[in-house]
Amino acid sequence: MILEPVLAFSHSVLEKRVQPGDIVVDATVGNGHDTLFLAKLVGPAGKVYGFDIQEIAIRRTKERLEKERAGQNVVLFHCGHEELLHRIPEKDHGKISGAIFNLGYLPKGDHTIITKPETTLKAVEGLLQITAPGGVISIVVYEGHPGGKAEKEALLDYVQKIDQTRARVLMYRFINQKNDPPFCLAIEKTAPAPDR
């Protein structure tokens, strides 16, 4: 198939930018699939910072990384992604080449614990500040669960207002699928954050 599924597209965007030795972020580690993907992309010389508010997600991610022998370059934080600006060491600010979000709830977990608009927007803005020019933030958005539509609307409102001289934003979505299929927002930073 020429048109990639949304999750595959979110990865291919990062594969085009992230190089071995880079610094990247998994803002929602979940079951560790994206964390492992990023760890393999950056290799042992790189660094992955991962975030999740659920203990079970951190545990599952550690288990997946250990099974694949790929966790030596991963730092996991058991906290919300809205804290990433303060948790990622300042020495790595401005050096992040890629980041990924998989919004919604933890598969095979508690579906009442979901990502929320206010924390997601804070995390995206934080990443925009510390991502290197040319870096990419890939956000897979799920709107089919309670709270998902509110997060989607807040995100779309936010990204459409990003100054085009600061970043380019792409929406990748299949428009003829039923039941609120996920879609991907890809943000490519083109300039440093404005002085505050």
C-alpha cells in the first residue's frame, strides 16, 4: 500500500529526521513500542527521554526494552509529559531532533486515565522550545474515546496558530474511514523560539 497507516506514517516522519547519536523524546511511553523504536533509531550513542504518568506503563516499557536489550540509552520519567521542559537536562535543550506522542489511553490499561488537552498543549509547547531547528514532533491523535474530541479540538486550534516562520504543521488523516480513526500531526520546527 502506498498510503501508510497513521502509526507507520508517524514513525516514517521521524525516520527521515532522526540520526544515530541524536536526542529524542517519547512523551507517552505507554507499552514501550515507540520508546523501543526511538532507542533503535538513535542507537547506543543517542538518548531517549520517556514520560508516562502510569507506573504500569513505565514497568511495561522497561520490560520491553530489557527483552530487546535496547534500554541503555533510555531515561524514563514517571510523571506527566507536561513536566518535560523541567525534567530534560538543560544541556540537551535545543538538541532534540524528534519527539512522539500517542495520545488517548494506555492500551490494555485503565481507559479512564487519558491524556488531557491542558497537559498535552503544555508538553507540545515545551518541546517546540527545546527542539532543534529541523526537528520533528509527531502526534498521533485519537478522538474516539471520552475526552478525545476535546483534546483534538484544543490541539488543532493550537497548531493552526503556530507562526509559520517558527514551524510547519502537517495533518495526515484518512477522511473516508468510520468511527473516528486516528490521525497524525507532524510539526517540523523551522526556527528557534522567540525571545520571551
